[in-house]
Amino acid sequence: MQATTIKLDPRLHSAIRRMKPREQSLTGYVRELVAREEKRAALEGAAEAYSALLAKNRDEADAMAAWESAPLADNPKRRRK
């Protein structure tokens, strides 16, 4: 892992220290925040790409509409023996 020093102004440094769990290091907490933001941005990009796909591909949009309207919360009907 590459070591990097990031300078923070005192106000931001204090805010991060107050937010992080006591048992976690400042470095570990900031690393976790950056990783979480990276994942959030990737998921947001994927959602935007899929929305664009749905706008261009009517068959996919229809299949998604059918999936979303499925009564997945209902108990399945019992089979007759």
C-alpha cells in the first residue's frame, strides 16, 4: 500500500475525530470513507447507465416493468397434489 500524507485544516481534523468510532484509527476511518464514496459513485454510474439502457431498449424496459410488478411479497400458491 502506498503511503500518502494528507493535510487537513484543524476544523476538519477535529470533525473527523469526533465522527470516527473510538476504536478506529483516523487513517482507517478516512480510508473507509474514501472506499465507501468510491463504491457509491460506481453504483450511481451503473444506475445511470442502466437507466439509459432502459430508455433505449424497450424490451428491457418491459421486462423490468413486469419484474417490478410481480407480487414477490405474497406467499406462493400451493400446488395441488
